[in-house]
Amino acid sequence: METKTVNILIKIILILLGVSFLFPLYWMINLSFKTKSEVYDNPFGLPHQFNFTNYFDALEKFNFLRYFTNSIIYSVSTIVITVLIGSMFAYCISRMTWKFKGFALSYIALGLIIPVQVVIIPILTMTKAIGLKGTHLGLILPYAAFSLSSCVLMFYAFFRNLPMELEEAACIDGCNIYQTFFRIMFPVIKPAIATQCALIFMNIYNEFFLAFILGADDKIRPLTVGLLNFFVSIGVSHWGQIGAAMIITSLPTIIVYLIGNEQIENALTAGAILK
Amino acid sequence: MSQFAHVRIMTSGGPGDASRTVIYQLYYKAFSASNYGQGCAIAILFVIECIIITVFINKFVARKK
């Protein structure tokens, strides 16, 4: 009897939590269909009529396509760089013996402790000095560098569990070290690569701080910063358009999640068993 | 710990400086007041703080094991 009431209580709490998570989403969708005055007259209820003018206005003022391409450029190139370099490095420290192997591993692990925000000033001065400020590369390189540490550690854990016989067989069949890596090892760690792709994509797509400071130029802004700028430029008067812009911005992520939610969930739980 | 975006969007650190996080203070010092040295000092203090907390957590978890 007692466990039953506890169960019901837990269920009620969980439902309340779920509603509190979903409510902003509902509100956002709701806002996007309301006209300027209706937002104030009727803030919580359903709109009287569904009109899509907000979306057209928002698309006109909010340069969605440019910001979206920027976001995609950042995430895809970061994924490519990080996975390529990270897997090679992880292979190096897990399978080869060289003098500073342990040092290299702990150096990479240091990247997990230091947050991006702390080194923002050196990064800014460095990108300025090299002349990368205002280009896409100036954002991709820091992104890749900061995704690298978790990526390397995960690949390292993966490589360690692989049997040595794989490489021995490759060696006997006459592969050199690059062929061994790209033909044998790379396909074997495909699940880890997929996980990393999902993780890095989510991180970079939602990243705000670096983009906010380094992406001052309108041409290289990703979606997150673009949305903030739209928000500031339109003021707090026209909530309908803001809601529409937010819906447009979050649609790609929602679609990606609907397509690959299994992969993403696997990615998130894989991080827990890293060590 | 390193929360920034929510503070920036919701309150810009206000009212006054009541809702600033460490990172927002860093941003404010370095970019709004263009005082890079002070910003770097905040950054270093923040790293030290993070390392201390990490060590504490590690010890705590290790003891549990």
C-alpha cells in the first residue's frame, strides 16, 4: 500500500517536471502565431486565429539562411578536424611506445578541466595577431581544440580495449602504419566516431560564448549569436516575431533529434562509462 | 560554473551587478571596460578555483570507493 502511494507521488512529481520543461516550448509556439497586441491581451491562452505573418516577417528581417550555413560550416569542419586528429592522436598514445606518452595524455586531459571561457582573452589576441579574426577559420580552430580533449580520451579508451591481434594481422599482411590506421583501425572505431559526431555537433551548434566574442562580424555569425542580435534589434515590443525566429532556429535541431535520437542518447550515455 | 549565455540574454548581469557570474564579470572587465589584465587575473583565479574543487571532488569520490 505504501509503495503504491510513493509511486503515485513520484509520478506526479515527474509529470510536473515534464510539464515545466515543455511549457516554454508551448509558449514559444503559441507566441509565434499571435499578433503584436494579442501577446499582451492574451499571454497564456491559445491564439484566436493562426496567422503565419510573423514567420514571413521574421524570415525577412532575420537572415536565417546565412546564420544557418555558418553554424553548419562550424560544426561540420570541427567534427572533421577533431575526429581525424583526435583518432590519430589516440591511436598514437594507446598503441605506440614513446617517451612522453604519459605526459601527452595528461596534457590532453588538462583540456577537460580548463573551461573555454577562461582562455578567451589569449584566444582573442592570438586570432587577432594571426589575422584570423573575422574569418570562419578563426572560430573553427578554437572549437576543434576544445573538442579535442574529450574526443581523444574517448578514442583512447576505445583503442585500449581492441585486441592487439588486429594490428599484428595487418602487419603480417604488409600494411604500413598509415594503412593499418586508415584501413583497419578507423573502421573498427566507427561507433565511437558516430558518438563523437553527435556530441560535437550538439556542442558546437549550441555554443554561444566563443561565437559571441569572436564572431563580431555579421558574415560569420552562427545561429545562436544571430538570434541574440535579432532579439536586441527588434526590442521587446514584438514577441510574435521573436517567437517565430526562435521556432525557425530550433527546427533543424528538433529534426536532427527526431531522426537520430537513438544515436544521440547512446552518445550521452557512452560518456558516462568513459572510464 | 561557467554560465554565461543565460546571464547575458536574460539580465545582462543586472540589476547593478547582482546576477553576474565569474565569467560574466570576466567578459565585462575585459571587453566592456577593455581592461584585459584584470580579465586575465579573473581567469586565472577561476582556473585555480576549478582545480581546487576538482581535487576535492576527486578525493571525495575516491574515499567512497
